[in-house]
Amino acid sequence: MPERDAPAALVRATLEGPAPAALLDEGLRIVCVNEPWKRFAESGGARADHPSWAVGASYLDAISSPLRAWYERALRGLLGSREAWHHDYDCSTPELERSFRLTAYPQTEPERGLLLVHTCRVERPHPHAGEPVEAYRDADGLVHVCMHCRRTQRLDHSGWDWVPSAVEARRASHGLCQPCSVHYFGVP
Ligand SMILES: [Zn+2]
């Protein structure tokens, strides 16, 4: 991959700051990431991003479908614009309720690209004591977890609940819950 010109001063300052940040080229490939980004991904925080810090790797390759198509459309639509874009998402762990904001700043100089920054919005001990995950396992022993909001589907399909231990359940299938599906794809 050919070397690019040094990022502009604002980009450089962001990459040297404390927030996880990455610079993408117009093909949505990684130009560089900072150390906080690597730590964030390694902690499982950026569930869609691991291990996407290799220079030249496609940022989209680390995002599972069906969210990948949504991210690709959103990010490609930003290239060449001058508007920053924000997307809030949940990335709770069994112990912590966490919410982050992904902000994408379109770049035009020296080349088109995007500067991505993750900002923590909420991080606190989870208010729920937590239901046992066993109550959510289907006949095959799987729990069904929404890959976006991390809620778990009830066995009778009557709704989705926050089940802390399901976030790290080994036997899980990942899809989208109905509210996330409606929000992202307009599919009820
Ligand atoms: Zn969801």
C-alpha cells in the first residue's frame, strides 16, 4: 500500500488524543488507527471492528452482516460531503451498561476519506441483576442475541430482554431484533 501524505493537523491531533480513532481512505480501508482504538477493539468494545487495525484492511470486513451493508451505505454516502455523521450504539458487557457514539468526519485533503472516532456516552454498573441465561436457551441450547442492541430473544418470541450473561454466551446466534431491524432496514 503506498504511503499517503501526513494527515492534516486536526486529524493528527485526533489520532493523538485519548479517544479511539481511525483514518480510512475512500475505499474504506484502514490508513491508520491510534493506540486507544486497538485497546478498544481488544476489549471487545468495538464488536464490529476487531481486528480491523491492520493498515490496508477493509473496515467493512470486520462488520458482520446484516449490519455490514448498512454501515457500508452510510459511510460511502459520507465520502465527499462536509457533514459529520453520528451513530449511537450499545456495547454493554455483563457487568457494565455502555453506550458509545461513532462519529465519522469526512476528509477531503489530501485525499477523500473518513476519520472515525468512538466516544463513550454511558458507562455504569448495569442496573439489572440479570436473569439466568438458561431461561433463554432454545431446544438446541442456543440463545438468540441481537447483534446491535445485545438484547436476547424470549423463547416464546414475545420480546427481547437485556440478559447480561447472554452477551458472552458461547452458544449464541446473532441476528437483529425487531426494533433494530425496523430502524436499520425498514423491515417490520
Ligand atoms: Zn436490537
